[in-house]
Amino acid sequence: MVWIGWIFAIAAMAVLTYICWLHAVVLKPGKADALIVLGYVSKDGRIHPLLKERLDEAYKLFQQYGHKYIIVSGGAVGSRRSEAELMKKYLVEKGVPTKKVLEEDKSYNTVQNLIFSKQLMEQYQLNSFIIITNSFHIRRTKYILHRLGIKGDFCANRSVRSIIAFQLKLTFLEIRAFRLTLPIITRAIDDQNN
């Protein structure tokens, strides 16, 4: 019967190690031409708490470092209005000048968020960026950027409260999301090469 206790202890340690690994990514807040805030499904036109966390972090960094632009990225996934439109409205209401918020409203997944935001950066001649997302999402986003040959930094509001209240379930769903992302990346790379 002692071995059952050891199995549970090893399993618990493996789960804890995975959680810590996924969320313990180096964050690099600072100067850049733009902040890119990745969208999150907003049902019925309401901003989800995880998206609010991203937007509040972007606002804080914008106030602190004075980036040229904030790019809000997300199409109409769970609502008639695009995530980008909802995010822009939120940031403008907080005091960010309207002309400083660029909308990328065509994307339906993280790969598209990054590709379309990069196109918007090229249009506005922006060279550097910091991606704002939640800590559970950074490792997969970082992998996507690497595969697409794009270089950027990351920032998130990494709080234990948020991880436990909102991100824990998503932490485990990232394994599935990563698998689903692989063919999307492959298609995007093929499209870029053609």
C-alpha cells in the first residue's frame, strides 16, 4: 500500500512541475515600438477577466514606457463585435488616445493574431514589440513566433490569484491547444513560402 502513496506523490509532483514550467517564463517589460495585446473570446460583447488582465497590463506598460502604439488583436470569435473593437473601446475609456490603438480584427486564433499583427506593424513601420497575454499562453505563443521567424518579447500580469482562479484549467488545456496549433502553423508557413 505504500507504493500507492508514492505513485500519488510522484503524480502530484509531475503536475506541479508542469504548472510551474508553463507559467515560469521570462517576462520582459520595457521599451518597444508597440505592445500587441492578444485577444481572448469575449462572449456577448463582454470582456472576459483574462482579457481584462491583458488589457490592464498593456495600459500599465503604455503609461510607464510610452510605446508608440498598442495593437489589439482579435476577430469576432464569440461575439458580433470583434475582440479588437472591444479591447480598443476598453483602452480608450481608460485614457489611451484613440489614435494610439491599432485594431487587428481579422484573426481567429493565435497564429493569425501574430501574422496579422506583424503585417500591421510593417504598415506602420514598427520594428519591435512586446506581446501581452496571460502566463499560461506565453510558451505556446513563443513557439509560434519562433516557427514563423518573428522575434519579440513577452509580458503578462503573473499573479497567483489569476493562475488559480482563471488559468489553472487552461494550463492543462494548453497541451491540447498546442497539438491543434501545429497544423495551423504549418499552413501559415506554407502560405508565406508560396
